[in-house]
Amino acid sequence: MLKVDNWTTALIVAAGVSLAGWFVGHGFVSSRTVDRFVTVKGLSERDVVADLALWPLQIVASADDLGGAQATIDRGAAAVIEFLARHDIDTSQVEVQGVEVTDRTANQFGEAAASGPRYVVQQRLMVRSDDPIRIHVASQWVGELVTAGVVLRSGTGWGPATPTFLFKELNTLKPGMIAEATASAREAAEQFAADSRSRLGGIRRANQGVFVILPRDVAAGVSEETQLNKTVRVVATVEYYLH
């Protein structure tokens, strides 16, 4: 029967421990190598022009009888239609979107009707146009309506009376902008790999980012909806393995 002395046993155990340590050590090195990655961002921007305009015009009239107030509203609406036509705006898309009547004698806070006409009538006309540039130009001449005796209300009640400019064709831009943002991110990753003397691997994780529409000229108090010219932006975030 084969006998193994204590020295032989000790050598075998030591060799096994060393071999196990070698595998464990190399396993951790391999794991840490796989976990090496770089996170980069890629930007894509497009300057665009709005392709839809919404222009709410709120006509206000006051009188002691509803019939008189409504007659003033009707004359104001006719003046608005004439104004739009004079500025080459298609009036077939103008809609009446609401009428609000206020009886000042019914005010629960007790405002005296003697201080002014009893009834205040507001009517909102929504001008919708696929030619935002015409709307923008016409809005610069809205004083013509005031000269014609039309009382317009803005800033309260149903919202501002300034045009809102929208961009509807975002989906047509998305594929090209995503490709551009991804290419920009890869270029940054390649530069980082070169600077760190590494080799760029495959994608570990990617996020295409959220598309945002901004005013072309960013400034305090400037909102995107009131600007004819806009900038579409997307920032893609990509993680690449490094070897």
C-alpha cells in the first residue's frame, strides 16, 4: 500500500492553495477588466422654424343689456376677420371657442353695478394657421384692431392673446439626430480611449436621451412657445467598455 509522508502531504496542500490563489487572483483581474468602461455624451442640434401657429383673440364688450354687448362682440368679430383677411391669413380655420358673460350685480362680493355697465361679455376667437410667418407678421399690427374699436383682453382669463408657435415635424428629425448624437458620443469615447492608452470595446449601455425644443435665442423670460425660430436638441448617453 502506498504511503505518503507528512512532507509530501504538506507540499500537495501548499501547491493546491497556490493554484487556487492563482485562479482566484486572475478571476478578479478578469472581472475588473470587464468592468472598465467610460461614459460619454453626444449632442445633436437642429435649428427649425415653427410650422403651426395658434393665435387666441379675446374680444371684450360691456353694456347694461346683453343684446347691446353681443352686438359689440359681433362687430368686433367681423373686424377681426377683416383684419386677418387683409394680412392674407386663411379665415376658414378661425373658430369661436367660448363665450363668457359676467353679471356684475350677481357678484357675491358686493361690487356695485353703478360703477359701470352691468354685463361684461368675452368671446374668444382661435386663429389656427399652417403659415406661422404670416401670423407672426400680423401680430405686429394688432394695434389696427384697437384703432378699429375692438377691445382685446390678454394675460388673464383664458390666457395670453399672443400667438403660440409649434413645431410638429419632430418625428421626421429623430432618426438622423439620434445617429448624429451617437456618432458624437463614439468620437468622444475613442478620444478618451486613445488618451488613456486603452482600446475601445462594445457598448455596455446606451440612452438616446430626451428630445427638447428650445427657443433659438435663449434668454431670461423668453419661452419657446412664443418664438418662431427654435432649436431641437437631444443628448445621447453611451457607456463603452475599455480593454
